[in-house]
Amino acid sequence: MPDNAVERNALVNRQLPEMQLSDGSSSSLTAPPPPPPHYLNPEGRAQHRFAIEGNAIITGGAGTLALEGARALLEHGLSGLALFDINPQQAAKSIAALTTEFPSANIMTNQVDVRDPESINNAVKKTVEKLGSVDMLCCYAGVVGCTHALDMNLDEWKRTMDINSTGSFLCAQAVAKQMIAQKTGGSIVFIASISAHRVNFPQPQVAYNVSKSSLLHLKNSLAAEWARYGIRVNTISPGYMDTILNEGTGLERARNIWRSRNPMGRMGVPQELTGPLVLLCSGAGSYINGADIVVDGGAVVF
């Protein structure tokens, strides 16, 4: 039989793999959560609703937004924290401050290149050895560049996609395998962007925009495939945030444009991303799966 006939025969007789959905039964990992303990007063029930239980991995963990998110999770009861970053030492003082402020929490760092599966897998293994489990993954690792599409070289395009998009998938895959082995489920949160929803102005950043938009459908796909394991996958899409990355006199014209195109007339501050993160990682978000929370002051309405 000619090769093309063999290939055609294989093609028409193939069977597609099929994802499985949970049945939602009381014995499944997607069963409704139990009610709060009856002995709790109203304040106790409020605290219980947004309590963070277990251990979290945060990628890009030396960044401003990631550290602010880490602090919020610790404030709500996080037991253990592993900060993954290509250079965690750049935030040594901030990480030391977290360790001092939350002495009962087990805080560790791992030098991780999110483009390297071996680096990720080794770091996840070390995290489990020290913390005992992984219950949350928050992917903040990312890079941005402002280059006209006509001038962009392949290396810049690939680096942006490899870190922002592929890196997020590789981390999620490694952590999901661990969660499945634990039989505990968990929460995965990708930090997307308003750049996933519309084209930024005035700066050209096609690679970044495409990489962030891919996270929205990555979130959808994984939320569908992994729900039966009790793993919820969601995204947060920040608007322009007032961090060191957006400072400097050279960016003043752009900052003015960003503010002028926002209904609230300003950029966000890092702490304004922490509420949605706590929601998605706590019991308050137990039925939120495949969602994207836009935190941008209303910028995407235009």
C-alpha cells in the first residue's frame, strides 16, 4: 500500500482522545464545599469565607505585583510559599521582610527559568519536599517589549511567547500533575492583561499582546480538562499598574495617555489586584472556573 494510502487509512480510522467532565457527586473533587462550622459567629464566617489554606507557588516571585499578591495570601492564612524567579535575589530584602512579618509561614525561593521544564519540575519537587504539598499556583512571570511589528526580530517574538505563554503552560502542567497525585485539587491563576482584550495605545507591543491573549484560551482549555481533578483555572487581567516598570520621565507622555483613556482617570496600584487573587485562591471562589477578572478601572469599556 502506498505511503499516502497508509497515512489516509490511519487518518480516517483514528480515534480522538476525549476529555472527561466531573459528575459533581459528593465523592468527587468538584463536590460543593461543606458549610462553615456552626459555631462561628458572623465575623468568623466572614474570615472563613476568604481563608487561604495550604501552600502556593508564585512565579515571577521577585516582581512587585507578585510580592504584593504573596503578602495578601499570607495575610489570609497561607501556610507555605515558594517564590519562583529567574533571579530571586533581586528581591532579597522584600522576601526577608515577608519572612519576618509572617514567622509562622514557611517561605522559600527557587531559581527557576519558566522556559525550562527540567528547571520547573525540579523546583516543584523541592517545594513539595519542604512544604508538603502544592495547593495554588499564581503565574506572574512575564516580559514586555515595545517594538514595531515591522522591526521585531524572531528572537524577541519567541522570548516573549516562551516566557509569557509557554512558561505559564509548563508551570501549570507541572503543578497540575502534583495536585492530581495529591488528590487534593487546587487553584491556578494566570496573570493575563488588558492587552489580552484590546490593542494598547500608544505603544506597539504585538508580541506581548498575543502572548497575553493566549493565556485567556489556555485558561479556558485547562479549566475544562482539569476540573474533574478539582483544579480550578482562572485569569486576572490587570490594567496599567503604577509600578517601577511604568515610571520615569520618558514614559510621562504614555502615562498621561493611559490615564486620559481610563474612566477612573488613573492607573492602578498593586494592592488593587490582591482582592481578586484572594477570591480565586480561597473558598469564596470555589465555583469560579474558567473566568477572567478584569481589574483596570474600566479601561476596556472603550
